[in-house]
Amino acid sequence: MPDTLPNPDGTNPRRAAVFGYFGEGNLGDDLLLSVLAEEAATNGIELVAGWGATSPWDPPCPTIARSPEATIEQLERSDLCIVGPGGLFHNARAGRPYFDRGLLHIDRVTEHAHALGIPILAIGIGIGPLIGPTSRRVAGRILRRCTDVAVRDDASQDFAATYGVEARRIDDLVIGEFASSRQRRSEGTTVALNLRPWGRSREQRAREEAVAASLQRMIQAGEIERVVGVPMSVGPDPRTSDVPPLERVLRQVGGETHLVAVNEPEDAIEAIASSDVLLGMRLHAVILGANHGIPTIAIPYNEKVRSVPREGTVSWTEATIPESTAEALRSALATERRERLTPRTDRRIFRLEGSPAPEAPASAGPLESIRLGIGL
């Protein structure tokens, strides 16, 4: 890899088009875009992003309409194409394959960018699960078109290697970001709860009943005061929205419960920041809890959740047995708030021509040589 990756004429990129799962009501993905937009603005790069129509909040940068014509027009006006960040390369939910239009969209986008001779950067992506050889070949084809690939977990790095692509391993871009100054409640003990739809109906019902039973027993015993449901996905599709499972569990728990209306990203962030402990499924719910130094219990439904650094604040539970979940909550509540989670790697996206390389974080260890972005 060269030390820098300017445009073919030796100049730094001035306009970048980014494509991911943005504008679909998934808070984690839209927070990732916010990190990208902020760094682009800092470096004087105009950023435009593919954006859906179901997020209730405003996008952090100008958007691209979801049409082939608009996508091609914006690529032709740009000198960099970015894929990600986020978990874009998958075609399975709870072990069952489904047709993922997003993967084919990214395939077409990168095909056109490659034909135009535009550098393609895959940044902070998660790969898998991918069921079937066709989807795996499509994902491999996309990766081979990229000038550089940076992934957020070991499984994604291994997948890239099977297609001859040397991918860099980085921390998720939300780690260390979006820390609210809001303080925890002064009265009682608050559990922030995040659940997502996952698994076959019987499996999901068993998980929800186990979580509800553990929380209900702890409220009745006076161990916790209230439960606050924090949805991280609020789109209209019940197959992906966190609202229905949270509503079902909160109804079963009874007592003092509340479902946060996430009309702005800050609504979810502040609800987590003001809680005493977080029990969560979504990757970015777990990261936000750790960012605030809150004792966080992750329900690792997917390998990506296991990639969150476990530096004093994060523990795991399978959340299928009420007693084990209650015990995990008791252990977390007995844990002091720790230092906020910070990134272990240099994750700068736009490392431009002439900019000095930063010193590696003291805790980086074997990852200290990682350099991410434009100019690696």
C-alpha cells in the first residue's frame, strides 16, 4: 500500500459519494454516517450519501435519491466512492436466507465506480452471514473492486481473505463517539433495555419471556426501579423494528416502564446515558452503553456483537433463562461505572496527502500500525 492514496492526478479527493444502509430508521447506521460526514467536513470534502425515506431524523449531509439515474449522476460528479460503514454484506436473518436487494445495489454502484476509474473505499464494514455461493461471490466481487477494505470484526477479515483481499481490522466508528453529558437519574435504579426481532417466532417468544420474567422479578423485589425501552431501529418494517418486541416485553414486565420515542438520535443516546445498566442486543446499543462507561450486558445474537471490546464494562448473557439474566443484571449493577470506551485503532477516514500520521493509541498493541482511509 502506498503511504497516501490521492486521486490519479495526484490531488486529494474533493467530493465523495457514500453508500450504505442509511435513512432506513436504523440509528446505528445513521450514527456511522454522522461520523463520516463530520470527518469529511473537517477535511473540506463534500459528502453525499444514499439515503432511504424511513428515518424520522434529518440526514447529516446532502443525500442521493434511491434511483439508478441519481446514483450514476452523483458518481460521475464524485472522485471517491465509499461503501459502508455498517453491516452491508448479508443475506440471512436468524439463520434463514432472504433476498437482499442492498447487496445487489452495492454491486451495481461499485461496478459503475470501477468503470469510471473512481477509487473505492470499503470502510468499517461487516460481512455475513451470507448463505449460498451466489451471494458470497457477489460480496467477493465487490471487495476485489475496492482500493482498500477495512472491516470491523475477525469473521469479516477471514471472509475477505478467501477472495484474496487483504482487509484491515478496525474498531467500529461509533466507539468513543456520541457520549452525552446527561447524568443518571438520582432516584431509583434504571435499566435501559434494547431488544430486536431475531429468531423464529418460538425462539423469539422464549427470549422475550425470559427477559421479561427476570426484569419483573427484580422490580417486585425492589432491586430495580424502572425499565426504559430504547429502540435502535424504528423503521416501519416489523421484521426489523425494535419497537414491537420492546412493547411486548414492557407489557409483561409491568411496574414503572417507558418506551422511548426516538425522534432524534439524541433521544436514544440520552436515555442510555441516564441509566444505571444496559441490557442490549443491537451492536450500537451495546457500544453506546460502553461509550458512557455504563455496565453493559450484551445479548450476542450475532458475531459482530462479540467484537465490542470488553474493557471492564461489557459482559454477555444469552438471555434465555430468567435466573441467568437476573444474575447478570445484579452483577452489572454491582459494578462501578468505568472509564468510557475509546477506540484502540486509528480510524481516520480521510488521511490526505501531506497530513502527518497520528501516534498510535497506547493500548493499540498489535493493531498500532493500522491506518485507515484515504492514504493508507
